[in-house]
Amino acid sequence: MIKMARKTFNNNEKIKAIIQRAINIVKGVEEPYRLKAFEVVLSKLWPASLEERKEREKKPKKPEGMNLEAKIEDFADKCNVSVEQLTNIYDFQKDKPLLIVPLQGNHRERQVFASRYLLVAYSEIYGQKWVNLRQPLSEQGVRSLQNLAENLKKHREIFRSRGRGKAMEYKLVDAAKRETFDMIRALATGQSQE
């Protein structure tokens, strides 16, 4: 009961503060426009109701303001390479990246290398932090995917995972993402892919 009364008091104080702020903002506006200005300002300051917030969260989020070309330029800048050098490594499709560099090493090494490069591109270009890698790796020609979870689990300093079985999703650890930018630069400038 005391908590409820305290919460109501706090809410009343917040409401009064919002109304006072709206009054202060429009006090220089001349009548007959002051009332309308007050209504507009108050509507902007007023916190959204719980139902409005839930409704907004249900709506799919629009992609960020940058177009694909701008995101590629930003990604190239983070890797300290030109867009041309970056597009010698990736083919950026509308909804996914494709690696166009040859993959070297055994199946495990290919899985780790391709996963790392794909995850950083999905994150930077398409805004996807968590990715189910089975389809993207299969499209890259990476085989033996039944061992993918086991192989990536050995690299906890690089990958985080969530989910189970074929629905497992992965993302890069922040430090590994920065290292991957350096690896992309090394690959783009003709150095090793390791």
C-alpha cells in the first residue's frame, strides 16, 4: 500500500513537471496560438502509454537511414580499405553478403574463416548481430556443417552462440570484430587470410 502511494506520488510529480515544462516552453507564444502550441509540446513531452509502446514494438523496424552503398563505405572505412578493395572480398547482395575470395585450409579452418567474415558483414552492412550460419556457409561451398557448432565452440574468444541444433545463431565478440576489420585490411592489401 505504501509502495503504491509512493508510486502514485512520483507519477503525480512527473506529470506536474511535464506540464510545467510545456508551459515554460510556450510562454513566449502569443494568444490565440499558445493553447495549440501547448497541446503540441505537451504531446511531444508526454511519455507514450504502455499500449502505444507495445504497438510500436510490434511493428517491424525500418532499416537504418543509410543505403547499401553508404553502409559499404562505412564498413570499408572501419577496415581502413577502399570500397573497391572491400568489394574484391565481398559481393554485397540486397539481403546478404557473399565471400568472393577463395577459402583455404581444411573444413574447420574454412568454417572459422568464412563465419568470421560473414558475421562481421552481416553486422555492419545488414544490421544483423545474430546469424544462423548454416545457409550462408553452404552458399559459400563450406562443407561438413554437422561439426559447425563444435568447431566454432572451440573459438569462444571469437564467437558467441545461442539456440540449439540447426537453429543455432552466432555473433562475433566485440574484440574479435575489431580484429576481423584488421584481417580484412590484410587480405584486401594482399596479405594472408589468417
